Amino acid sequence: MRPPDEAAGEAAEPWLERAREAMARGPLGHHTHWGGAEQARPRRGSPAERVLREGTWLKEAGLEPTLFCGGGWYFDADVGTAVAKLGYADCTATGFRPAYLEEGAPRLALDRPCWLELPGGERLLELPTTHSLGMLARAGLNPRALDEPLVHVYFHDTDLLDRGRAAALRASLGLLARRRRPADLDDVAAQGRSSELPVSRVSGAENDHVR
């Protein structure tokens, strides 16, 4: 969930009420829009500072997010360090390149869970997003297309307002549940933290894993 942008007139209390309800139903994730309510990727300033500021505000409000996903799939080493300091597992990496991103736009490209070793020595558990809703629907037609160690599907809440996309989501998740063992990301993160996974180094946008 994206914290409210009070500069854009979004009130905190109704958001906090919904966030508490969401946390009672399952793992709560922190989602940052650096450019404001309508702009996911950073425009200016320090992306890492905003993550820390929002994360501190969430904790002071009594919320306990355990996961992070950067808006527009933005990721850099400083953001990763901030996410690690907040104690989250990260879900910003993708196993695919979002078509709307410009060539060379900073992002983290990974197709399976791993530990990231950050420049300051921090370690961050990465649980990459592997499929969009459309990718999952297409993968359902291929028995071998869902053999990854982790199948992690993303969609937006607005998809639930479209009858066609909502129906596709229910059908695709139903098929996935029959072929794979369902688990929430907190369970996956707990398993990852208790075992050694491959470590990738993140040192900047020129790194093989950040592009």
C-alpha cells in the first residue's frame, strides 16, 4: 500500500484505517511513489530518504509492514539499503522488463529469490515479481511455464474494477493454485531468511542486476 500523499490532499486517517484492516487479513507491504500520487518513479530528491521517512511514519502509526515494492519498479543501491534498514524483504525486482520503461531506466532484474549484498554490507532478501496478470494467463496454457522457484504475480487494485480483468485474475489464480503450492510472501520470506540463497552484489545502475 502506498502511504498517503498529504501534499496532494490525501488524508492520513482514512488510509490508516484501511491499512489496519489490510494488515489483519495478511502481510502488509510498503509501496512508494516517489513522484507523488500520480507519478511512481523518482523525479527529484533522494529516493532512499523518502523510503526511510515513510517507513518510519508507518511504524510510528503502529503498522508493521514486512515487504517493500518500489513504484514503477525503481530500484538503486541506496533504496535497497533503506529497505534493508527497515527490516523488509524486497519485491521490486522483476523477471521481465516492463515495456513502458525507457532503455537504461534503473531497475533490478532477477528471476528467482536471492540475497542481495549491498555496498555498506547490509543484506536484503529479494523476492522478485515474476508475472503480470497477462503473463500469468498466457503461462496457464503451457504446463512448463510455471516451473520457477517462486511464481509471484502482481496486479493493481484498479484491475478489480474491470469485470474482464477481474475474471481473468480469478481464473488465472485458480489455475495457479492447482499447479503450485499457495503461500503468502511472509511465509516465503521466513523460509528464505532461514536458508542460504545465492548472493548478488548491487553497486549501482551499471551493475548487471540493476538496469
